[in-house]
Amino acid sequence: MIERNGPCWCGSGKKWKKCHYPNLPLSELSTQAKRYLKDFGIILKSAEQIEKIRAACQITAQILDELCKQAKAGVTTLELDQLSRKLHKEAGVIPATLGYGKPPYPMTICTSLNEVICHGIPDETPLKKGDILNIDASCILDGYFGDCSRMVAIGDVSLDKHLVMSVSLECLQRAIQVCKPGSPISAIGQAIEDYATSQGCSVVNQFVGHGVGLAFHEPPEIPHHYNQVQIPMAPGMIFTIEPMINAGVREGLIDPHDHWTVRTKDGKPSAQWEHTILITDEGREVLT
Ligand code: MF3
Ligand code: CO
């Protein structure tokens, strides 16, 4: 949800709405932008905002590419986080996850291994052959956000790990294909769950994609499972699609000690890929 009352990303300690919350002079918004804001709380982005968010997304994707290259057997996920801190600093961007939420998320990326669905916290565990790893990066550039994640296989992996990796990527690609002005948000979950179940996999429904750009999480929610969200996509909408696909049951359990790590209830593998998507006049643009 939109975190207008949460602390500003800039670290001022002020509420976001009292600090860097974007000025949205209603008089300058199109009829459609006014309606989306009023009816759904969705901010249709202006051309200037899109340019800044595109830049944030490109940096996020570059950082993620570099991190994925360094994910090899013997490397710990904490070392990946240390590299991530360095890459963020060099690029002049703030990691959006650091200090986010309750309890404050302690790291600059999420690293979700094998049966971890999402929000895995980097630690001293070295990667080993046969692991599958999701790295999730999100950056703030001058107040504009980008968010994406990808999978890496460490050496040869088991059939069920290979399956969830390829099915989750195909789910993301199919979901992107249905994005265009006028398509209901529900078309995304339809494309994803149709394909995942046809391959014998399940779709996580406890976590969703989200509007992004002026905040880390904005309306609308983007379910990856079958749903009834009839909001039509419109040019200027920016949101993530980030399907989490399991080899076994869809249910996940949050770690009772760290309150973040989400593991499959049955311990079977899970995989996720994520892009930030812009709806354009013609269709969609993948920003990450
Ligand atoms: N890409 C995930 C998201 O969109 C990353 C969550 S980061 C965490 O929400 F800080 F919440 F862990
Ligand atoms: Co996201």
C-alpha cells in the first residue's frame, strides 16, 4: 500500500507526505489521471516522472546483472549484499529495502534460496552446486524507484528446481504479453496461473506485485493468481509483476525469528522473476 504516512525515503525522519511526496496539482492532471487517483489511488505517471523512473529502473537492472554474475559456488549471500552496497554507492542510488518495513529489513537485497519463496536475508551461507537463488534488487534514484529480481542456478540443479525456474520466467513473460491499455489487472493472474498449473506448479497468493515509481509500493496490488481485479490498465501506469511459483503447495510460512524469510510449507523449491512494467499508448515497456 502507498506509504504516505511512512518515513520519507531520504532519511529526513519526516513523513513521506510531508517531505518528498510528489506534488500532484490536480489541475494539471488529465481527466483519466484524476479518475484513477480518486477511484483507485493509482498515480498515472507524467512523461517527466516516467523518464526518472526509467533511469532508476535501468540502474536497478544493471546492479542486479552484476550481482547475478558474481553468484557462484562458495560465495556467501552476505558477500553479495556487500557487493550490492558498493554498487549502490557507486551508482549514487539508495537501496529501497534497507530499513524498510517492520522489523526494519536489514539488508540491501533479498536473496531467496531453494525453498525460500521471497524476502530471504543475506547471511554467511555459501552458495553450493545444486542451489537456485533469487536476487531481488530495488533502488531509489533521486526519489524514483525501480524493482526487479532474477534467478541464478548454481551448477546443475534438480529437475523440480529447473522446472520452477523456467516456469516462473515463462509466467512473467506471458503476463507481460497481456499488458496493454484496457486489459484488466486480472488478465495477469489469469495468464500466470493458467500456465503454472498446466506445468504442475502452484502460484503463491500471499504476496503480490505492486504499483511502483514514486514509492516502493503504491496501488494497485497485482495478484499473480486468479482474481477479480477489473481495473483497466492505462497509459502511465507503472507496476511490478513478480510471480512466485512453487513445485509443491502454494502456501508459505514466515520465519518466526527473523519475521521476513518466507519458505514453502512443504519445503519444495520456489522461484521468482520480477520486472517493472510501464503501460504505454501502444502496449507496454519493460523498464528493468
Ligand atoms: N521486490 C520485493 C517487493 O516488491 C522486495 C521486497 S523487499 C523487502 O516488495 F524489503 F520487503 F524485503
Ligand atoms: Co517488487
